[in-house]
Amino acid sequence: MTGLPTPAGDAFINQEYQGVNYEVDVDGARAVLEEAGYAWEGDALMNPDGEAVTFTIQVPQGWNDYVTGISLIADSVAALGVEATVATPDVDTWWADRSNGDFQAVLNWTDTGATPYDIYSNIMDGRWLMPVGEAANYNFGRYDNPKATEALNAYATATDDASRATALEEVQQIFVEDVPAIPIGTRPFISEFNTRNYVGWPSDADPYVNADPTQPTTVKILTSLTPASDRRPLRWGRGWHPAPPPAQFKETCVTSDPLLTIDGFSVVYDVEPPVEAVRDVSLELARGEILGLAGESGCGKTTLAYGVQRLLKAPAVITGGSVVFHDASGDDVEINALDEDQMRAFRWDKVSMVFQGAMNALNPVLAIGSQARRRLHDASAAHVEGRAP
């Protein structure tokens, strides 16, 4: 409930909030609403003025993990009789609406740092406060509490740890009691690297800096790398150049045989108004070929990848086109024609995916094999005990 990730933020959590988390309590929520003057007409929640409680929550189209998140939120509040509308505008419209305060609810993130200051400042700090209609850099919800601003400033200007701790306790208490934003999850920093050519990357054994390539710590990483053992210590300009590749790599692995053929593929997000996320896409992938899709955020890259493997969930709908997998056996498989059982077997045997939220599936600083074995062990134990894995 403090908005701080655990266990990384445990040292900063007030004693009174240690181990305390949000829990789903529909009856408790109804009691709070009734005490505040709300009532129900049938299943619909009505405010004290007798109007139905509704709101719109939005994230950009194509941000599939975020779209899934707001869809789950909309489903959850329905238990209280609240009608939440999911909106997925283009990213520029969403960004402008968020900055100008022209929204009812958005799913957003905060900056972070070595302390909770940035998280709370992003949400609560009055120094970011702008009138609705004027772009704000932070505090998009226009939270205005002079005590919070004063405490944040006291933390930032404190000259000793005791003063900082006192200021943070006050900031955190205000956050928990006023709930200027609802924390629903944490996102770790993620990175990916290859030791074929260079070594010295931050790792579980030596986490000397945050390895996220979008952070200022990238400079430290670049100055810490050294050529791998299979590289020649030759200089050309300012870069290291690799030793010639082994002879076996000189022969291409790409063949003229098609592996995947996509023809006229289209996906629409069935919201109001409908959003065409993928329109009439056609491409062919050869066996052994590597294909990269490049484009701005929200252009449909992830939606296409999910759609090809039939992983899309409502409100996404495949509206046209075909996806044919050309098996090595000579069989052509129309993926869109497979039923759920066939599709499940197909994914297990023929195709796989590393999802965009890599830390939700695989930890990039641990060996994939060890993680797979652990997940299989957990799933087996869950099966034995009669639980869903």
C-alpha cells in the first residue's frame, strides 16, 4: 500500500505498514461507500447526487500489457457496480491527455532511484503542479497537498539521515491515507546482454550498477567491458574488432524454403471507437531467417506477434487474414483454423515466445535452464497437491 517495491524498499517502509498489503474486500468497500452517501440501484452504484458511477481508464493502443491491466481493472470494479470504460487512444493523444490532466484514470509509471523520493515526488509534489489544460511533467493527477510538498522538500534538503527518515515517514503516511495514486504492481529494471564479444557486464555475481541500458549507468558499463577471449586485441579507430568467425559460420543457415507465411492479417481492438491495431499485414519468413519488426511505440508490433500465435485477449479480435506454418514434414498448418487443444499442442511443439515483460517469465541474470527446471518442479508439486500450477 506504500507504493514501494519489496524487498528492495523494505528499509524505507514505515513500521506501521511493514507487512501490510492491499486485500480485496468487496463488502468492506461497499460499507465505506455507503457511509460516504453512495447507494445502489439494482447492481449499479449511484453517487450521493443519484448519478451512476462511471469512469474511463486509458492507455495507448498497442501497449498490450497495459491494455490487459486496465481491462482487469475495469472487470474488478464491476463487482461494486461501477461501469469502467477501457479507452486506447494513440500514444500522442494519450500522452497529451495525461500531461494536460484531461483524463479520469490512466495506468502510468513513476521514476525511481536509490530512495523512494522520486516515486513520491512524481505523484504528490506540488512543485510539479500545473492547472488542468497545461502540460505537467509529473503529478499528472494534480494532487495538491502543501504538507506533502513541504515534507518532500524537507527530505530533499535534509543534511542528516534522521531528518530524512522523519520527512519520509510523513510523506509515506500522507500517501497511504490520501491515496493520490493506487499502486498495483512493480516493474524491475531489465536488461539483456551477450558475452560472445565482450565480458564484464553487471550480473547476479557482480551487480556493480543497474544494467538497464536506458539509465545513466550505461557509461559505467561501457568503461567496464573487456573483449572476450575469442577476440583479437586489434584496434581500428576507437572500436575493438572481432577475430574472423569460425569457418562453419561462413555458410548461411537461411534457405529458400518458407517457414511462416502471413497474408492480409488484421487485428481490431473492439472498443468504442474500434481501433485498427494491425491492418492487412503480409510477410514471409524463410527457414533459418531472423526477422526484426521496427516501428514506433503503439504501431502494432506486439499485437502482430501475439496474434500470429493466437495469444490475444479481449478486446483484441482477429478480423482477417491467414497465418500458415510450413512444417519441416511438408505439412502446411493454418494456425487460425486450429481449435484450442490443437493450438496448445502446436505452441508446445512448434513455436515459442519470450514475452515483452521478460522479468515476468525469465530472469535475464539467471541461467534459463535453472529457471525452467524450477518452474517445472513448482508445476509438478502443484499438480501433486491438486492445485493449478
